[in-house]
Amino acid sequence: MPHGQAETLTALLQASVERQPDARALAWKTARWTYTDLAGAVAATAAFLQGRGRGKGEHVALLFRNSPHYVAAYYGALAAGCVTVPLNPHEHAQVLTRQMEHCQARMLLGDPAHPEWNAIAELAAANGIEAVEIPAEDDAGTLARYLRQMGGAAISHDNAQDGDATATIIYTSGTTGRPKGVVLSHRNLAANTGSIVQYLGIRPEDRGIAVLPFQFSYGNSV
């Protein structure tokens, strides 16, 4: 694997899958996903996006609360070669639409449980953005249902570009003002995550409760 490719987020995830395929990766309410489960959901998401013509460098917005669905959609979009744009599920339709327009998103993957989902989907469609509903529901069949929604397909290779390629655009206002899109590469995020693992002394057998929103940089790295 080329040096740059080794530092993509999807390559790092795959290394974890190969190292501990049957270990638990995610626990959410009653849902439990192993690393193998997560890898299957990621591959299915990437295949779904590629089947819709989404690929290298295209921007895909994500609108989920913290859930396995967000993780699968995030890594799946990266594996398809896309740039992820995580959106704040507590924001209103007009703000979210403005952000999708600003970053020129081509697709929105989101949970229709958002109180303004219908308005968001309509505004997205009016701006040429395809909105895809992925209900983030919780029960023993969460993984199987997610795979069905993605068509159950898989891809044989990782299309993420390299460590210096843009992985994510995160909208943040800092302390004041209108949120601005911060562009982060795979290498940026990998370095940030590595720093967190190092200073907290996190080990593979440790478990962490993620209460930080995944759509923000710290929560995303955790």
C-alpha cells in the first residue's frame, strides 16, 4: 500500500478490522456491531454511492444523531472516494440547506426522524441535491436493515484517494458568526485521532462512551 494510502481513514479502519474482526466496534442502545459488521456496512454504503454515480471528490452530506448509521455512512462515503460533510442535527432546515449549497454537496444521507426532514429534503431537491432516507432505528435487526437499505452490495477495493486528500468539511462558527466550512484531510484527522489515543492511553480492550456530537471534530475523532 502506498505511503499516502496507508494514512487514509478507511485504511486505518481496515487495519482494525483485520486485527480484531470479531471484537465489538459499536454499541448503541440495543444494537451491537463488531468490526466485521461495520466493515460490511461501510462496503455496502460505498457500493450504494458508487451505484448512484457518486465518487472521487464529490461532497456527501450526513445528517444523523450519534449512531452506527453515522459511522457506516461516514466511512462508506470516504471508501467511495467522496468528501463527507457532517451536519448538525440540531440545526434548522434553512441553515443546513445553506451549508449544503455552500459546499456544493451532491447527496444527503440522513435520518428522516429529524423534525424538519421533509423541508430539508425539499430544499435539497430544489438545489439539485439528492436526499436519501436512512432511518436510524434501534433493535436487533439494525445492521440487517441498514444493509438492505444500501442494497446489500459490496465493493472489492477502497477508493479513498490518499492521506492528503480532503476527507471532511466541518461547519463551525468558532465563537461567533455564521458557521464556516473547515477543510480537513485524512492525514489531519488521523493525526488528531492518534494524539487522542496517545494522551488518553486508550487500549484496544477499552470502552468509551461517546457523548460528543460526531459531526464536530473532537467527537468525530473519538
